[in-house]
Amino acid sequence: MGYEAISYEVTDAVATVTLNRPDRLNAINQTLAKELAGALSVAGADRSVRCVILTGAGRGFSAGLDLGKFEEGASFDAGDILRRYYHPVIEGITTIEKPVVASVNGVAAGAGASLALACDFRIASEEARFIQAFIRIGLVPDSGATYFLPRLVGYAKALEMAMLGDAVEAKTALDLGLVTRVVPAADLLEESRSFAKRLAEGPTRALAMTRRALLFGTTNDLASALENEADLQSNAVLTNDFVEGVTAFIEKRPAAFRGQ
Ligand code: T3D
């Protein structure tokens, strides 16, 4: 499939989706949002893909909403744009039945940061920084930032980031638990691929159900979470990967999960 604002490639069971508007720091326009949602859907449907990496071309991860058109004074319904273009992307990241790793190569601002926050893991280059840029232009956090940010860093830090709009550097992001690890810029691609490969070799369906369970657990009471866990576990024991996991344990060898 031909893409204009992203690129998509699959290697060794890992799909890499690259935001590809480097001269605009991969700012998100409607084309990019549509293509990104489409690529997530393609990766979701491709059984050979068992993990997805989301990254940016050039020196930025994503600078959020493309502000270019507003210079031209275009009028717009922000809520409508979010619902039509941004929400499908965030929902695509959080409902795809395989892990998603953000490989954060540079600045992640506004909705660009939201993309990274919605992913299951964030591997950051030493040059990455996270900016809740919305407030700098008089907007409120969107694209899932109000959901994920307080859950990742706690309410007080999330509020500070959202109300001050200051850049959080990679090292601080690691201390805050905002990112999984920080690596030298030159190693980011290799480290991200190796991290993704580990996930791609995991029990894909159980990984997807694990995310679903945790998302459910953060917004429901204990009784509901217990019930949800029981439902999901009933499904997990039906997978071939569960049989393989137990067999490998008994045979004292590493499990060879097939994602089924
Ligand atoms: O419903 C709705 O649609 C509302 C949705 C809102 C979601 C949002 O994401 S709101 C937040 C939008 N994003 C921002 O406000 C961030 C704007 N960008 C910046 O503040 C800075 O660029 C950065 C802090 C991200 C990076 O700074 P720096 O100094 O490293 O780079 P730069 O020189 O500012 O940017 C490099 C180029 O990218 C530059 O173009 P030029 O001068 O080389 O031709 C700059 O204009 C361009 N660029 C950066 N961000 C955007 C952008 N172009 C369009 N849109 C951008 N968001």
C-alpha cells in the first residue's frame, strides 16, 4: 500500500510505522492520522505481525497537530477533528491485539506526545523530550493525554506538565516512569527492534489480553476487575501458547510461543 505521510514495513514479525513528515517534526495532519489508523488496522489483521513499533522520521517523534493551516485562518470544529481523525488512532493503538512500542526519537509534543503515551512501552532516545504543548497555545490536553498521563506519572506531575507545558527531558521521563528505558540516539532503532522482537516472540494473545485487563482494572472496581480477569483467563487457557508454556515448563526448556 502507498503512503504519503507515514511509512510501513514488516521485518521479523515486527511492523514499524514511521511518521514521515520530518520537515514539520512529523506534525499530524489529516492524511497522517488517516494513514496511521489504517496502518494499525493492517498490522492488526496481519497474523505474521506480532508487535508494532511507532517512531518518527528525522529529529522529531511528532510535534502534534499541524499548526500550519491555522496560519491561513482556517475555521474548524476541534472536537469534530479529534473524533474523526485522532480518536481512531488512539483507539487503534489501544485495541490492536499485539503490543505497541513507541520508539521516541526526539520531541513528542501535544497530540504527538499523546501517541507515545497510548503505546504499551516507550523506548526513548537521549534526545527525546515530552511536552504537553497544548497549554502553550491555549488548548487543553487531548488524544488520550488526560487518561494516560496521570496513570503513568500520577495526578500531581501530570497536572504540572499539562498546566506549565514545560519540556520533560528523557532522563527525567525515565525517573518519572514515563518511559521504559533511555538509550543513546545512535542505538535507538536497534534497541527498539530488539525490545520489540522479545515481545514478538511472546504469547501474543495473552499479551493483548493483559493490556485489556490492565486498562479495565484502572477504571473499574475490584469485583468487576476480578470478574474480567476470570473471563480473560478462561480464554487464555484455550490458546496454543498456554499449552506450549506449560509443556515447556515441564520439559525444562524455553517456550516457543507462536502467537496463537
Ligand atoms: O481538534 C484539534 O485539531 C485540536 C488538536 C490539538 C492537538 C495538538 O497537538 S495541540 C499542540 C500542537 N503542537 C504544538 O503546539 C507544538 C508546536 N511546536 C513546537 O512548540 C516546537 O516546534 C517544538 C517544541 C515541538 C520543537 O521545537 P524545535 O525548536 O526543536 O523545532 P522548531 O524549529 O520549532 O520546528 C522545526 C520545524 O517544524 C519548524 O519549521 P521551519 O521553521 O523549519 O519551516 C516548525 O514550524 C515546524 N513545526 C514544529 N511543530 C509544528 C511545526 N509545523 C506545523 N505544526 C507543528 N505542530
